[in-house]
Amino acid sequence: MHSTIFFFVPDIDECADPAIASRCVENAECCNLPAHFLCKCSPGFTGDGEVQCVGFEGDPYTHGCLDMDECSRGQPCGRDAICSNLEGSFRCACPPGFIGDPMSECTGTSCMRTHITSCTYSVNSTFGTNM
């Protein structure tokens, strides 16, 4: 006959320790797991959570992360689209009068392409006239 001995080791919340939780970069959160922890990027961000969360640059351990202006680094949007920098990301949009997928191409009407500010359509009709 043999007996089994069970040991219960309570989980330590590593995230409660500021020195450990500070390993998670800006826009990441510390997640306590059984016997370890994990730095996970916040919703809308990608990366490993300890070194970087995409959309930011810099050294999280020395000077912190700064927003990266993706719009100033080339053209991340499609042709004729407008790029707007957001914190940690960017947005592409078709300008007024244009349609399409702003990530690939925005196309406008012929009057928009010729820089006419407005298009009018008129119909000449005469009511109540006997012909």
C-alpha cells in the first residue's frame, strides 16, 4: 500500500508587485496566471506586451513609448485617401465626394477629379403650356 501526498502552493499575484507589473509596457496590462504572469497588449494593440505594443516607438524601459505617426512615414493609405494619425494607430478615409476602400483606392466623381467644387443638374421644363 502506498499513499499520495498532495501539496497546495497558493498562487502569488505577481501583478500586485509594482516591480513586476512595470515590465508591461504602455498600452499593455499585467495578467496574473497560476504560477506566472503575462503582459498582454490592450484591445486594439498588438505586440508582446513586454517590449512593444505596435503603434508606438521608443524604449519602454528607459524613456517610455511615444506615439508613432504612421501617416508621416510614407503613405499607409490607398490612392487619394486621407490618413489621420491616432494614438497607437492610424485611420484611412475617403474624402468627401469619393468612394471606395481607403486602404487601396478612393475614386471620385468626374467633377471632383476636375476640382469643380459643386455639380449642379438643371432641367428646363415648362408647365401649363399648350403646345
